[in-house]
Amino acid sequence: MLHYQPQRQMQTGKVIGVEALVRWQHPAKGLVAPGDFIPLAEETGLILAIGEMVLRKACAQARAWQNAGLAPIRIAVNMSARQFHEPALASQVAAALAAARLDPQWLEIEVTESLIMQDVEGAIERMQDLKELGITLSIDDFGTGYSSLSMLKRFPLSRLKIDRSFIADIPADPGDMAITSAILALAKLLGLEVVAEGVETADQADFLTQAGCDFLQGYLFSRPLPAHEMDAFLLGR
């Protein structure tokens, strides 16, 4: 099943998107977090079926909110390494959009920094194929991988997501504040929007807003919510 965590635009205070996060509703263990089953799914290859299911459900949910009369919002879906390297990836994404009758501008695909650095030329080609569909591409967990600045400008990205590890100790850690400010300045020069994830305190939100961060995501605003609770949250936004 999917839960959804809102992303708030700080300039307007509005929720402009959500991240779709997969959960496993186990019959005996209850709700299982992705860290407890995604590694096994990757190892066995089941991640391909799970990834396609997540993509289709997310697109269908975005369309359902629009059909219910809510203002359109962007829905972000994480892409696993095995799914990203599938030759038919672009066709799979196009099929999910078509099945849901969702305009591509409302879908965002998130890939991790370490994933795209495994095969830079191949990653650029796949990302170009996805970009041609009209969707948005973002790089997740930025700052924790191995990309060089010269490589970063080659990827057809629209957004960076600052990893929560840099946010957790703000404003107590001057080093994390400096790194975060540098990422925000770099993104602005490259014409990229920035989402900070893992925002839990008002002090963190204040610093990020003053530093020029476009969107914030985290428990300060909302935990990840199942679809029926997200309905109510969006109605009250």
C-alpha cells in the first residue's frame, strides 16, 4: 500500500506535491516499513513488480484527487536501481500515465545520486527518455553520493532533494548549515528547485526558508498518511 507525505511550498504556504511511500500491510506483523522488505525485494527481483505497482497506484491516486475536485498536485515516486535500469522503463511510465489518464506534468520520478553515478551515460539516456514524456525528474538524497559538480549539470533534472542527514542537526551544527546553504546556492545557479526532507522543527524550517529552499517535507507538517487521511489533509490545505 502507499502512504503520502506532503511537500509545502514555503513562498505560498501551499501543499504543491506529495511523495508516494510504499508500505507492506502484513497479515500478522501489521504495517512493515520499506527498510524491512525493500532490500529483499531488490535481491529477489520482486522490486520490479512492486515498483510498477507503486507507479500505477500513485498515478491513479493523483488522478483520483483531481477527479474529486482538488487542485492538481505533483506526485513523486522513488525509482529503484533495478527498475531504473529496465530497458522498457519509459514505456512502463508512459503506460502508467495513460492508464490513469494523468497529465505527465503531475508525475515526478526520484532517483538517488548513487544510482545515476553507477553508469552516467546510461543514466543520462534513460533520464532523457523520461524527460521526453513530460514528467519531472529529481535527484534524491543529494549530498550523500559521489556525483561531481561537472556531472551534475549534465543530468536533465528539475529538482534536488537535500538528504535528511544534513537537516537533522540544524541549527546546532554549523557544518550542516554551511553544506545546506552551499547546496541551495548551487541549485539556484543551476536553475534547480530544492526540496528539503526530514524537516521536524520550526527552527529548521526558518533556516531553510531564509536560505532560499523552495519546498519542505517532514514531520513538522505531516507524517506520511494513507490515502483516506491524505484526502482530508488536502481538503484542509
